Amino acid sequence: MQTIHIAGRDLELLVPSGFSPGTSSCPVVYALDSDIIFKALGKIPEEKKSYRFLLVGIPPLDRLSEYTPWPAKALHERFADFGGKAEEYLDYLGKELIPGINKELFGNALPVKTALLGHSLSGLLGIYSLYKTDIFDTVVSISGSFWYPEWTGFVKKNSLVNKKASVFLSSGEDEGKDSHDIKKNAAQATKDTYEALLNHLPQGNIEMQWNPYGHHENIPLKLSGALTYLDKQFP
């Protein structure tokens, strides 16, 4: 693993074999919630971590604001309200962080393709990005927080900006099973999101992978499936 400071954040890198900064080109996967993703990555066997892409882990500064599409009240009094600044965050990624990565690591050999990967709230952001920007070729959402207030109404009523993206959804059949608040609708909200995307993406551009786990269970297994999907997207 390597670390690099760009656009005000310390980014973690998993570099593909043979990559040489400034002279090599390869796909880039931007992994949000990097603390969660790279912790899970550390539990994946080394022999399974030989990918064709550069994995860039981006830590959140305020995930309750950066990853949420519009303001909403907190689900519990011990948490802050959801800030709803996802559009600002996507703008930051597109205008500051990604150009910074390109300049620092690629020079004139720009990435072939890019992907956005997220888990939970950042998985929600990934799918929200499809409605706001087309800068990502692929979006991966692991246990996306599609229970978010007014989310399913949003995806049913709105059209995509990124109409050619490839999308991978991974979710547990028991997501929200033991919740007593809006999160109890997590599995159904995921199904609704999948159905809405099916209506807007080209045939074959979306894959839904269900697993028998809850939201916080077996994240390394879920991540491994997502990274395998991405490796197949970037031959």
C-alpha cells in the first residue's frame, strides 16, 4: 500500500503490477470510505489482490454530509443530521481530486477508464452520481443506504445523466432486518433502486448480487466480489 496527499486528503493506493507513475496508463477505481474499504481489503488473501486497476482510497471529512443527496434529520439523537452536500462533493471529485490524481500519477498517459466504489452511505452516493455526472464509466455500490429518506421516490421520478455506465449492486438479504427505524426498509429500497436503474441503463449494464448477510457482516467477502467484477470490466 502507498499513501499520497492530493486535494487536501491523504489517499491510500493499491498499485497494479508494472505501473509506473507518469508513463503508465491503467483504469482507476476511486474507493470512498477508504477506512472501511482498505480495512476490508487487508482481510482479502494476497493472492486474490492482483488487479488490473489502480485503487485510490478517499477518506471522508464529513461522510454524513458528503455522501448524502439532500438534508435529512438524523435517525438518532446521538448523531448529527445528514448534511445533503453530495453535489458539492461530486464537484470536488471531478474538478479537484481526480485532476490531481491524473496530474500526479498519470501525466499525459490518462486513465483508460474510471470507476466509483462505495459502501453504505458512500454506496448511496455512487448511485446518486449517475443522476448528476457522467465522469465515471462504472459505479459499484456495496450495501448502499437506499433506505435514505425520499430516495426511492427520487430514483423512480428522475432520469440518469450517466446513461451508459456499468453498475454493480451488492446487498444483503438481511439488510435492515433488525432495525426499528427507516432502515428496516433497506432490502426493499435496494430492489426498488435496481428496478429503477434497469429502466434507464442499456441491457446488460447492471448486475445485482445478493448475499445472505446483514449490513456490517462479511464486508471483505462483499468487497472481493465487487473488485472481481471491476477487474472483469477492465480487461
